[in-house]
Amino acid sequence: MTPFAYREQGLCVEAVPLTRIAAQYGTPCYVYSRAALEFAFRNFDGAFSGLPHLICYAVKANSNLAILDLFARLGAGFDIVSGGELKRVVAAGGDPSKVVFSGVGKTEAEMRLALELGIHCFNVESEAELYRLNEVAGGLKRRAPVSLRVNPDVNPRTHPYISTGLKESKFGIEYARAFELYQVAQGLPHLVVRGIDCHIGSQILQVEPFVDALERVLELVDRLKAAGIRLEHLDLGGGLGIRYRDECPPDLAEYARRLAERLAGRGLKLLLEPGRALVGNAGLLLTRVEYLKPGQTRHFAIVDAAMNDLMRPALYDAWHDILPVVPHQGSARTWEIVGPVCESGDFLGHARSLALAQGDLLAIMSAGAYGMSMASNYNSRPRAAEVMVSGEQVFLIRERESVEALYALEHLLPTDALSAS
Ligand code: LLP
């Protein structure tokens, strides 16, 4: 699947040149390929066709309604971490009964909303949350479906900021306490134990950590079964990595086969919560060079996208390929690709060898996951537009924000309060 390719008019997304998108929608602009999104979902889902399963797309990776709608139509469930994400799923036509709710800080209001909508399962992350959920469900005269998110204490061998399954982590329930807390959950009148859950981290590039986590979780499943607590599903979370530069993510078929092997004959439905693997390489961030500022030690290309649009380089020192939309013949130089935000950490790429001129368009690749969903308005920068390409068509799926919208919720002090001082 190659949704991004150079043709006569330069770099294209499916059949549409990025030059056309920049002319019509301006920059910075997130551009997604519908074919790539659908391919990624079908491929992931298809890899598990031999097992009872549900792919719950992790909404946090990219929560645009048009993307949620596409996945919902392909049969996806959703992994959410807030009432806001749940409302997005519903607004996009997603089925609440296929939603799992993760996160360490669920509020009563969020629990109520999820119970009223009838979600599939709460992934409970602490003992205190069990009691709160029991109470909220009781108040609504319902029983809340629960899994405990256990912390299998395996090392996913990824960036420490996105490792979540170690025992030092704030996420999940300590492995050693999980059995006892299942007994607590079983005894609470307004809860119904449905499954077990874990999520060990993100951008994981080997199958072993997933298999290790699965084995740890299955040991617990067996102990619970012996104690009369039978589970319907096992949720192994998300975390499968993608190629940003030269990484070699595990082959999907291999990942599926290794998990299936261990689940065979257990009658457990497998839930997975992929985010990045479904959207990461289906989108790019289109930006224009505002200024070139060659210097004695370093040369800066100042582009109109910044850390507020794509935080990953500044936050994790993450690499994103940066491609010229219309390549030049001229000689290449080594550029620091930076944005206009007033922070030294505002960069999108270091030391990139490119032949550049002012006004050039650049494509920051692999920006479909944790790009727009982590964008902010820092420096009062309106968030970028988002478009989706489908064959020869381009659809605006999020308008560029206006500056007025940024301060629309703010209020001056009333005049009498000001004159009183
Ligand atoms: N399930 C849970 C409970 C999660 O916390 C996450 C991601 C996922 C699923 C989806 O993980 P994925 O398949 O996308 O790896 N902002 C970081 C990534 C943070 C991931 C947080 N949790 C980044 O830009 O790399």
C-alpha cells in the first residue's frame, strides 16, 4: 500500500498532488489517505480472522470524526480514555457497545455517561476506581461490566515516556494484587466481571514483550478460573510500532500467530487497542517554508508548522521523515527544520539534507498518529486544517481554526470591577 508517491506534479496522496491541497486549503494542513486508513484497519482485523476478536481503535491516536466514522463502518470498536472521546465515538456513528474505557482518572460523570450509553467494558485501573464505579452503577440501577487492567511488569523496550507496563508505572493494577482485587470486584453488587486487560506501551518493535505480557496475564486467567471467576475476554491493549525511519515493526501475521498460539482453546475473545498502527502512516503534515536563514554554524529552514501542530519531535525527540513536495535540482544543504514558536525546542527535524527555497512545500511524514490529537494553541496559533483524500477527491474534515475561536470562551473583567481598583 503506497498512498504517497511522487508523480509529475510532485508528491501526491493517492491521486491528488499536495501542491493542489496547499493551494486550496493552505498550510499547515494534515492530509490523510482514506485508502491507507482502510487498508490498515482491514489488514489488522484480517490478521486475527482465525480468532474471536474485536479491534478497538485507540481514539487518542487521532480522534477526527471522519476517521472514527471510517473505522466504525469497517466494524471497529473503540478504546477511549475520556468522556470527550466517548462523545466523539457516538457523534461519528460508532457503536457504544463496542467501546472499552481505559484511563486512570475516570470521573463520576464519565462513568455515568458510559453506563448510560452501555459500553462494552470499563478497564479499571485501581481499587478506588472499583468502589466508585460500583457506586455510580448502583445509583443508575445498572451493573457495570469490568476488566482489571493489570500491570504485567514487562519491559516493552520502547521510549520511557511511552512505556506503561512496568511496575513503576502509574497505569494498571499491580500484578501481585490483581487476584485479590478480582475477588473484590466479584463481590461488589453493581459490577460484573467480564475480562482482563493490559497495555504495556507504545511503538513496540518486537513481538516478545506482547507474548510475555500475554503469558503473565494468562497465568492470572488460570488462577481466576480455578477460583470460579470466568472471563469472557482478554484485552492486550495497543502498542504495535510502525516504521518512521528505519524501524522494523513486527509483521502483523507473525504478531497474530504468536498471540493466537497462546490463546488457542481457551474460549477467550481477544480485544486489541491499536492506535498508531492504524493511522500513523496514513497521514502527513503539509507545511511551507516561510524563510531560509543560513548561518555560520547551522542553517535554519523556518516552516509554518510548529511544535504546537506536531509535538512528537519536541517531546520525544521523535524522527519524522521530511520530504520535499516538488524536489529541486539544486544542491542540498543540511537544514534544521524549525517552526515559528518561541521555544528552542520547537523543531520538526534536525540536520535534514534538502535542496530548499523559500516558499517550498514540505511533507512531514508518518504524522497520522499523535499529531493533530496532541496539537495545542500555544502562541495563539490556530490549529491546522485536516483533509482526507479519497482517490481523486479531497474532503475537508476539520476546518482551520480561527483566532477568534481561540479566545471565544474568554471574558474581560466587567468594567465596574476594573474601575473599582
Ligand atoms: N490503549 C491504551 C490503554 C493506551 O494508553 C494507548 C496509548 C493505546 C491503547 C494505543 O497505543 P498505540 O497502539 O497507539 O501504541 N503520544 C505518544 C504515544 C502515547 C501512547 C499512549 N497510550 C507518541 O506520540 O508516541
